[in-house]
Amino acid sequence: MLILLLLPDLNYFRNSGKEPLRQTLKQFYKDPNIYENANFQLYQQNEMLKVQNFNFIEKNKDLINEELEKKLTSLNSSLIDVQKENIYLKELVDQYSKLIKNIENCSESWINLKVPC
């Protein structure tokens, strides 16, 4: 944060596009020691921001993985319910098919053989 106090007008030069940041720093600091110190502070801030970004990326990955796990668990549960329903419906269709077949057989027996069902 020290660098921000030393360079109050730096944003003007950086955002204006007229001069690169390095030349602006050289103009503000004629003394090479001060310039190198400011440059080093910017480097340190940049490295800290890199670490923060990496931590944010890892945290986001963890959050995404947790959310994905929840959705996959929910989807799996739904698929299991659908499979159970399909099994039930298949058994029901089989029962109705047998019933229809028995009715047809009984009707044929009654007509052809005159045997009661």
C-alpha cells in the first residue's frame, strides 16, 4: 500500500494510455534507489495478487465440485426412482398381458369346446 501513497497521480498516467507505467515511474522517481524500491513493491504486490488468485481458483473449484456432487447425487436418486417405477410398470403390463391372454383362451374354450372357464 506504500506505493499507492507515493504515486497519487499514477492512475491518470496508467489509464490515459499516453505513457507506459515504467516510464511514468522513472519520471516520478529520479533517484534510482527510490525507483527500484517502488518497482520491488509493485512486484511484491503482484506476487501477492497471484497467490490470492490461485487461492480463489482453488476455492471455486471446491465449491463447483461440491455443487456438482450434490447434483449428481440428486440425479442418481431420481434415476433409481425411475428404474423402480419402470420395474413396477413392467410387472403391471405383464399381469395385464396374462389376464388378456387368459380371457382370450377362456373365450375360445367357451366357443369351441363349450367348456366353462
